[in-house]
Amino acid sequence: MDRWSGVLKVPLYANSRTCYQVAASLCLSPTSKSLAVPSANAIFFNGDRVAGTGNQVIERLSDLQNIAEILVSKIGGSINAWVIEASVFNGPFAVYKDFIPSVNQFGEPESYNPTGFPASESTISLLSNCIKEVKRVSLQRQKESSLPSISSSEFYDPKTFIFGFSKGGTVVNQLVTELGFLELRSYRDPSPIEELPQIIPSTKESFLNSITEIHYVDVGLNSAGAYITDSDVIEKISRKLVEEGEGSERMRFVLHGTPRQWCDSGRSWIHNEKEKLLHLLQSEAQRSGGKLQVSERFYFADKPPDLQMHFEIIEKLEVS
């Protein structure tokens, strides 16, 4: 499938003072070359910046566009890949203030609160603006009203796969919290009005409902909060999945890690939080009858911790 690829610089809202850098690798219709509806949107939230290492592996895997292409190669050519970098950095520290209002100056969260659904709303707004920018800068000859057309894709309701790498895991925690507190009546509430397929969901409800995979990728912080450990949130998600009944989508959590984070004796809370989340997910997976699934994947287990493996895990990810 043909693709549009590039790094976009877009505001979250029209009057925003700051812009986000977002790398995109998007499906195109083979006939019209217009943007096509993908099978899924893989959204990757990046972490802190690391500069001046002189390490070619780290530099290559710090490149946003390269990460987007890696996601496509691993998941499949029918997906859209989006790699989001924080709009604000305090030195090397990524600060996702729009997504997690409670973060401090170093991007560390004081709490994860679903009020206002900031991560969901921000994701929808940002990716919508990305699509507008792609349409603006690309030399497409099709009229905007024809994008996307049903004939250009076999997919109707794209799934969403969420990835949080390093500090980007904080956004995943916020999204998981919002997913847990989405009201049941809107959890899988089909619209009575048939709508045209959309490249990305247009509401927080449809966005959260579309999430079927959540990947924690070597997440870690210099403070507590690297992993969500609120049992109430996980129980709510599991309960909603069960109440949806047969025929509904399963939800899969995958915890990916390296010795860099999981074996750091100076930050033992990372391992402890990971173990608590894993236990919560395993317990709810049993209660859900397979509707909630969880797996743990440990990379470079036989190597001493270093910074390179922290980035190299992106290239080694097992997502199937």
C-alpha cells in the first residue's frame, strides 16, 4: 500500500502557542492517492530527549520518523503510525502538560485524574490537526470532500493501538484512567446515524472505545507514577469489557521492559509498580473470561543495564 510519510509541526488547538512534532506514516489509496482509512492507528508517545551520546543506535532510534516506520514494519502496512513528541521540554525532560494537567516542571505526574478527559481530547485534536496539515501540504488533486472514500479501503472503524515509551508511559496511564472512568452507556454506544468511515475517531468516546491494545515500552520515571497502580481503574475496565458481552473486542495489555528500567536498584519503585500492575491485570484477566489479556516481555535479560538497550527495545518490540 502506498504511504504518505513526514514529520508535522502542528498546534494542539488553533490558538495554541506551542506546537507538537508528530511523525506520521499514513495509508494512501492506491487509486486516488488520497488518505485512506487504516485498519488501525498506532499512536506512540515518545519520552525525554537524549542528546550528545555519540551512540548511533540511540540517535537512530530517537528519530521520530524512523520510529513510525518501525511500527509499520512490525504491525503491518494497513495501519497508520503516529509518533508524538511533547510540545514542551524542560531541558531533556518531556512535559505532557496538555495530556496530564497534574505534571510538574519535569513532566512527572502528581496523579492521574479523568476529569475532562484531557489525554483523549488532546489526542483527538492533535491528530485531527495533523490530518488537516497533511491535506494542506500534500499535492492531492482530489477534493477534500472525497477524503476518505469508502472505496479506497476495506476498513470502516479503525482500531487504536497505544504505545508509551519511557516518559511517554505517563500519557498511557492517563488514557487508561480515562478509559476506566468512561461512562458505561457511552462505552460501546453505537450511533443511530450511519456515518462515513473516519481516519481517526472524532469523539473521546469513540476514541477510547477503539483502543484494543496498550503497550508500555520500557517506561520509567525519577518519581512514582511510571505505571498505573489504581485497582479501581483496572477493575472498571475489566467489568465494562465483560458487560459488553460476546462479539465485542478484547483488550490486550503488554508490558515491555529491559534491565535499564526493571532492574534499576536506585529506582526500585519502577519494578514494584510494574509488578503491581501486572498482578492487577492478571487477576482481572481471569475474571473477565479472556476479554482482558495481559503479557509481559523482558528484553536483553542477560545484559547489564545501559542506555542503548532502553532505545533498542523499540527495534526489538514483539507486538504480535
